[in-house]
Amino acid sequence: MKSFLKGLIDIKNWKKRTKTTWVIVLIIIAACIVLSFLKPSEADMKSMASKEMQEMIKADEGSSRKRVTITYNSLIIVNYCSFSTSGAKEITERYVGFVGRAFQADKGFGKFAGQMVNYTYRMLGCGENILHGAKLTLFLTTASTLIGVILGTLLALGKISKNKILSKACSAYIFFFRGTPLMIQLFVIYYTLPAVFGYAWRDLFNAADNQAVYKGAFIAALIAYGLNSGAYCAEIVRAAIQSIEKGQHEAAKALGLSYSQTMRLIIIPQSVRRMVPPICNEFIMMLKDASLVFAISLMDITTISKNIMTSEISYIVFLPALVIYLIITAFFTWIFNAIEKKFSLYE
Amino acid sequence: MDNYEYILETEHVSKNFGNLVVLKDINLKVKKGEVICIIGPSGAGKSTYLRSLNQLEKISSGKIFIKGDLFLHREKDRTVERIDKKTQQQLLLEMGMCFQRFNLFPHKTVLENICLAPVQVKHEDKETVKKEAMELLKKVGLAEKADEFPNRLSGGQQQRVAIARALAMKPEIMLFDEPTSALDPELVGDVLQVMKDLANEGMTMLVVTHEMGFAKEVADRVLFMADGIIAEEGSPDKIFNNPENPRTQSFLKSILNV
């Protein structure tokens, strides 16, 4: 345990650890590639159904009303196929394909694994548009944090500026967005503003677009999250800027650099490294806050898992949701660590 | 531009923070090429005076002339004569400054530190500036450190880079604010040597320092400041060997006895 802690602190060993991490990651990727080639094909999976089911599928081919619903999901190394009938006789058959074989998955561990694959597939939003599942969460979080960082930098510069009106205005903005719940801000932007000004978010898009409602809601969410994140980032940026020694300002001034040059060339580049850890934190908070979009019916991981829970009465659906969130968080923590390391070269 | 008697002139420069008087009616005339050392106990206002010359501190009242041109005129904490921004900037750039804590830009390499201001402020050609910067680095003996980041250098090396950075703007006056106070004793020599070379080349220098040896050897004039006024001024010989003011006497006694 002691040596493990030492290894964390010791940078020389850390380099070795990164190498090891990389090797492990590459091995996992290679294994995934191999396994993805070995997994049974879609046709194989669809031909797994029992004789009774096959007959019904055949009978369906002629008629317009289908009795059998076939669900096929593929998740890189595993795939899942289920056949279910509706009507007088309800039968469900499930199969999981893995390493060249299809396993029956109607009970026990097989059923559990099948459900996991199915739910994960649906929450990731595979094969569907960006307003779906994990993609929505990722896109919303990344875009709104980006907006937040840019807006936050401007707000921070405004707040520390000598112009009193500007400074007060920026402080008021920050106070407002940090002092009210994000969900209410989301509601105000999605419901209240359109009601007051007489427009609808879906109007931004072509009326023929059947996704217009969702796209409109997404824009509203992006604005709400961006504005909110801006307020939090502003405080982060301000703290980072003000933590730079006064001597840096003086040296720049003595060399004749203007205020904006000093900020742009000297102060902000130095404060970036100090901003990275709290911005990473803010990003991860955002990622989790993004689950609030269920309140305006956007189909993110949380909404989908809630829907699956109510429609299929399956409570294990929250486990893959947790795992997906964790994987996304871990990935971004790693990226932010790398950025932080890059900027710490000179300190 | 060269029709001036004094390269730097301050008239009745005063500064107070509320009721606390930091500088009281300081008059100084500096000829081109003069080296002036400012000594005195801490809290005497030496650094404040030096820093108010290039506007790092705002004076409460007084006039500052650079190369015969009015640079700043304030009365009762207000600027009374507005000077054209461009002229003021030009005059400001006639002064280079070195700080006690070096204040190099830690995110830029040594070479970038030196090239930054000439390129950004004077809009000079990058390649020319780079060449000149390398020459300046050679002059301060650090040519091989051009691509290092400041934190890899010793304090003495950092201060020499800071001097090169200030010189890159081709100032006519150099202000040194206790340039060796933050250095380990064995590193002081190199920095002082660079400053001596600079003085020998005819640079006008104002140096706030505790290095009495340097003041004795290099200064043309020594100012002894105490309680916000210039208590005594004169040649190094006069100040160090025959001080008249009792404050100067007791200060030198306490310093030389250490």
C-alpha cells in the first residue's frame, strides 16, 4: 500500500504507470476488435428462433399486421436478439451472441446479460440521431461547458474590470445563475420565455421535421446549461486570474504592454493550468446535471432508463446507467489530467 | 529629441496613502549616463519612488519629465495635464525596469520572454528581434539558456534574463528595484557585473540597492532616503566617508557593522 502511494507521488514511476496503462488500453482495444469479428452475425442471431417462432415470422411476412417483434442490438463484442409476440399467446425468446456462439438467455445469468446488453444499447443511443442517449449527454455537456468557459472568461474579465457598471452587471449575472436551481432555469428558458414572448422552441426547425420538438428542447437546454455553467466558470476563471502574482502585471506594464495584451499574453495563459482542475470538476458536475433534461423530455441516459423501468418493470436498468456515467466521467478525468500535465511543464 | 539637459527630472513628487506620507516633495535631476544609487532604511520610500517613475505607483502630486518632455503631472491625486497617450507610452518605454523578484513570465522560454515586448509593443520584425535577443543573452552570459523555461534557472540567471528583457526594449534609463536582494549571496556577483558593464557603456541607471560596495564603486551619485525625503545626496565618497546627516551616519553604521 505504501509503495503504491509513493508511486502515485513519484513522477518518474508515474511515467512507467502511464506506459502500463497504455499497454492495457491497447490490449483491451485489440481484444475488442478480435471479439467483434468473432461475434455471430445478425442473420445468425435472427435464425436462432424456435420452430414455433419461425412459423409465426413466416406468417407475418405476408400480412401487414405483425405479431412478432424482433429486436436486434449489437454492442461491439456482444449482440442480443429477442423475439416477442403480442396477442393471445405471449412468448418471448432472447438470445445473446458472444465469441461465435449464440446463447439462450431466457433465465438466470443469461437473461441478466441479455437485458444488460439491450439496455446499454438503448441508453447509448446506438444507430440513432444525436438527440438520443449518451450522445445527447456528451454533446450537451461538452458544448455547454465550452460555452461556459468562454462566457465565464468574459464574465470574469468583466467582474475584475475597473468599469463599475460592467463589474456590477457581471456580479449580478453570476449571483443570479448561482443562486437559483438549474432545473428552474431550464424551465424558465424552455417554458416561460416562449410563453412570454410568444414563440416555441420547435419553430427554430422545419415543421416537417418530426424531431423538431426535441431539437428545440435541446437548444433550450444548451442555452440554459451554457448560461449556468458560465456563472460557475466565471468564478473559477476569476480566482485563477487573481491568483497570478502581482509582479506579472507589473513586469508587463513596465514593458509597455497594454491591459488587454497583458491579460491575453501573460495572465490568462498562466492561469489556464490553475483553471483546469476546477473546470474538470465543473464539467463532471455538468455531466451529472445533464440528467435533469428528463424534465423537458429529452431522451438522455436518465430519461431512457426511467422509461425502460416503467415500461418493462425492470429495476436493474439503473446499473448500466451508472456504469455508462462512470465510464464517461473516467474518460474525461483522464483527458483533463493530461491537459493539466501539459500546462504544468514550466511550473 | 536630444535637446534636453536632464534625461529624467522629478519636481515636487509626493505620495500619500490617506494620512500616511510615503514620499515628500522629491526633486531629482538626472543627466544622461549618470548612475544613481538610492540607499536607505526599509520603509523610506526608495522603491515607491522608483516605481512611481514608470507609473507602477501613482503619485499624489508632482511632475515627472523624461528627456525634457512632460511625462506626468498630478496634483491632489488627479492628473492635471493630460499628455497624449502615444507620447506618454513612448516616454514610458524609455525606462526599463528590473524587479527584486525578477517577474519573468514563467510560461515563456527565456528567448520568448525577451522577444515578447519588442514584437507586441513595438511591432518589430520577429527575426530581427530574435537576433538582438540572442546578442543580449550573450552579453549577460546566458546564450545557452535561450530555450529554457525560467524555473530551470538560478535566481542570478533569472535576474540577468530580466535585465536582458528590459534592455530588449532599448530604453535609455534603467530602473533597478533591489535587483540582488532576493538572491543567494554567491549569485549576487554575476548580476552586479552585468550592471557594472551596463554602467560602463553609458546607460543611465537608477538603482535601489543594499549593495554598498556596488554603490561605492559604480555610482556617480548616491541618494540617502529616509522617511520619504532625500535626506542626503552626494558623491559616494562623500556619503560613505563623510556623511553629514546624523540619519545617514546611523544608517551606515548599522549596515557596515553587520
